[in-house]
Amino acid sequence: MPNFLVRMRDGGEAVGFFAVEDVEDLIFWVDEVTDPADCEYAEIGSGSIIWEGRAASLPLQFAEDGDEESSLSALAQIGPHDLGGTWTSALFSDELEYEPLVSDREIVANDP
């Protein structure tokens, strides 16, 4: 399964890492957070999200209303984490070749 790093076309703001079957699937998942027509992507190698030291047991428990942890992302609830493999080096690489995710305004984004 390919791994992709996605950023905004203007300014290069990071959107996320995606492990998806193909570019059509990538467009679907990017559309969950922003307009794919505003994004570009680069295929990157394998990588990981790693929890070093103590971490929460899985599966996570849903926080009760008013619980401070409910405002934390799922990754933060598990514990301090980092990236491994080529995902880390991709964040610092100025040699990645990014391509537009879709042709300019080829598709209309979903309403948020």
C-alpha cells in the first residue's frame, strides 16, 4: 500500500500522511479535511507512528463528557509518540517531487 505526504499547494502547509490504495482513495480522505484541489502530494516510503516508553492500553476507552482527555487527539491520548522510517525524513526533504492532487478545480469539495 503506498504512503503519501500531502501539503497545501500555496505555502506548503502540511495536511497529513496517508496510507491508501491509490490516488482516488487519497482524494477521498483528503476531502475529509480540506479541498483536494488546493493540495499536492508526494509518494513516500514506508514509515510508522511509534510510542516509546509507557503508553495507554488499546483499545482506548471513550472519555466521559467533561473529561480533559476528550479534547486530546487519539494519538495524544495513547502517549508521547514520534514518526519512524522514511516518514520522518520526508518532513525535512526538499527533494520530494509533489504533484497536484487533482487538476485545478477538477472536483468540488464536500461541504464541511
